[in-house]
Amino acid sequence: MAQVAIAITSSPVAAAFRHIQWDPLSSLRLTPQETALLRMAETNPIEYTLGDARDATMYVRVLLKLLAEASFNVSGHVARIPEECNENRALDALDADPLGVVTHYAIAKLNTILSTLSSPWAAENGVSIGNVFYTGMEGNLIEQWKSLLRAISKGKGDSYAQRSAALCLAQVLLAACPSQRGSLSTTSATTSRAPSYASAIEPLEALTAWIISQLKSSSAVTVGTTVPAMMTLLSATEGRQIFAASGGIKYLSRQLRQRDKRQTPSAPSPMGAERKTHSSVQQLYELAFCLWCLTYELNNFADVRADFAKDGIPVLALVELVSSAPREKVLRVALAALRNLAICSADVNPEPEEPRVDSKLFLGEMIACGMMKAIGLLRDRQFTDPDIVDDVDALHKLLADNFKEMTRWEVYQNEVETGHLQWGSTHTDSFFKENAKMMEGKNGDFHLVKILISLLTSKDEDVAAIACFDLGEFCRHYPNGRAIVKRLGAKELAMNLIEHDNPELQRHALQCVSKMMVMNWEYVK
């Protein structure tokens, strides 16, 4: 699986870092030795400070102590500075909120340390994230990691502190994942002690819980604070497992749909709007990349396949993304994720006493969401990326082969269950004449009828109109269908739509209610 470069923004008050005076900041409770170490690190290249693993660990502990002590007393002034400022304004921030600047200083230095420890220089000199942040004979994570978690959870409103502290913690924890052993940044060639994964499990779960809490937000800025850490964690199979087990697939898919719908149209616009468009496209790419990473666990865990199948949201989010014809880099990861779904298997790790979830189910969902039309349009486009062309051709064949094997009823069932209704041959009088009896369902619970009734409240007016039509046809062609839909509450919901602003939806709602009330609808027509 390909890695992606994660761009790190600098602190808005970075210009004030070299002006920090440690002696007056008594609330930090620094010892003379710790103050001397900070000053020495400022005057020497970072490689000199990190050249010895024990000295590097001492320096890291001091920075984490700074973070712990400073984050308790920040005034919030620094958090309100939205972008990088000049030196005069940064110095004003240092006067107004010295501990806020110290918080940014500590996080920025930790970022620099982690970047250096992940470089070829570190491997050549026998230092790594593993032997700096994990100590003792058992290689346990240093206890001060909690300072980063505190900065993440208590730094509400400070997007730089949250985003950068979360990324630092993710990079530290990634070094302990067994799947990452052998990486330049995890262990050095001069030590046989590997970081203890057991000591990293609790921090991994805590960081993942914070990421998922942020994904529940509707704010792009809030979600953006999680993205670098999330991309880092999901590059390891252990991170993917914990994220999926925590319900992350659902919230990530919902975010992907929200961001796609809010993306600014690519029309001529002022410079500020263009920056916003670029930002939204970048976030779409990052969220789609994360979902693609998770598809690499489909063959390994039945629970992951079940989460991707739940409510049809992940497939729908990816198909909508492909259908909206975004930039090539967004399209590339969305198609790659769909291809992984289209070829996954339940043979190696089957579901324990559950319905089988595999590529056939996901292909059915894709067809129901209109993927065949989207793929047809993509085949007519010219792409510079050969991976996109390969994925489009592969998906086209897989979808076409699966569609040939599906009955019209299976196509309709998938469409209703995903909630992605589209006018076609399954929404006709002749279809319901043949298939009205099938609406009972295997358990006789009229499951599809209940879904159609719920879709009457859909914000998508076409979906609500088709649901009205289908319910009306069910009333006509199923014995006692009128009584069933009225008992399930369809009549009231359909009547609410009769005065809708959309005249087409209004017409279908009126016809639906009429079919519920009139015994011989064909004579009314």
C-alpha cells in the first residue's frame, strides 16, 4: 500500500520561539538542568542533540514536561491566531499568552525530533523513534506520552496544537506496531530491543477515540485537526483494526459524503473562494485515502466487511464521489477503494453464523447506487494516470459480469436497501405486477416496504418521489396492500408531501395517497 506525504504547517507564533525566556516562567517548574538542556538544544543542530539515544530521551521528556505544565494555564490568546503572523505580532502573543507560545514551541520541537528520527541520518547513527520514546529492558512507551493526549483533548480551539500533537502521538505509536518493524524510524540497527506494542495499545485506543469524536463534527476545521494523525495510524494494520473496531468506518464515510456535497463548484471565483475549493478538494482526497486504507483489511476481518456493508453508506459515499467527477487524485483513491470492495472475499475469515458479506454484496450495492452509469462516463474520459484507467476497466468488467447474474428483483432490492432510488425499469407498473408478492420479504415483515416509508422523509426529492410511486404500486398490486401501508404510517407521511414546493414530488405524493384510498385505481386514471 502506498504511503502519502503529510504536510505539516508551522505554528502561527513560530517567530516568537527564540525570544522565550525560561527563568521567569516559574509555573513550568523547570530544574536548572532542564533549563540548561533547552538552551543547549537551541544552540546546537538537532542531530547533535539526538546523537545519543539517552540524551535524546532526556530532551524529549523535558519537552513533554513543558507541554504538560504549559497546557494547564494557557489564556487562549495564541489559539485565536488563525495563521502565521509577523515577529512583532508573535512577540505580542508571547507577552499576552506566554504559556500558549510555550505549548506551540514544545509541539513544534517534537515534530522536528520525530521528522529527524524518521530520516536516513537516524538509521545511520543508530537512533530511532523506538529507542528514544520507548525505554527500559521491555521497551515500554515513556509515561510522559499523556502530555500529548492532554494537549489534544484540552486544546479545543487551537487547531495547530491539536493537529500537530495528534500527529506526534500517532508517529510515536506507529513505531510500536509489529507491522512496522524494519522501518527506518522504528528501531535502529544497533539495538535488538523492539518497542513494546502492549504499552502502546491503550494510547492507540485513546487517540482513536479522540479522532472519532472529532469526525462526528460538521466543521471542516475540526475534522481537519484529525486528518494527519488518522492518515498516519491507518498506514498500519494495527491502527486500521482499532479504528474499525471503534466504529470509525461509519463516521469516516459520513464525513466523506458531507464534504463531497459541500465542495465549492469549480467556477470562476475570488482568490479566497479558490483557496477554499482547494482546501475542500484536499480534504476529500485525505478522507477518501483513509477509507481506501481501511479496505486493505476486508479479507482479514469479518467485522470490517460488516462495517463496510452496514447501511450501504461507505459504498454510497465512494460512488457519489466518483459520480461527482472530482480531481484525478480524489478519483484515484475512490476507485481503488471500490475495486478492493469489488474483489474482497469471505473465504479466509468467514462471518461467524452471519450472512455472507463479500464482493457480490458490494457489487450489488454499487449497481444500486448507479455505479454502472458513472463507470460508463469515466470510460469516455481521458486520464493521465494509468492506475485510474486500469481500475475503471476492472470495475466495468466486474460490475457487468455481476449485473448479468442478478435478477431484476435483486437489483430493486439492493437499490431500496441502499436508499439510492433512481427512475428505471424497476419502478414501473409491470415490475410491481410481477413482484408485489416479493415485498413480503423472507420473514414476512415487509422490510422493503418499511424502508420505502422511511424514504418518504428523504431530503433528496427524487428519492422521496420514487418512494411515493413504489408504495402506491404496492397498494395496487398486493392483496390488502392499502391496509398494510396505512398501518405502517405511510399515509400521514405521504400527505405531508402533497403541499411540497416541488411540483413533481407533489404530484407523486397525491397519486400515492389516492392509490391508498381508491380500490380500483385504473378507473380513476
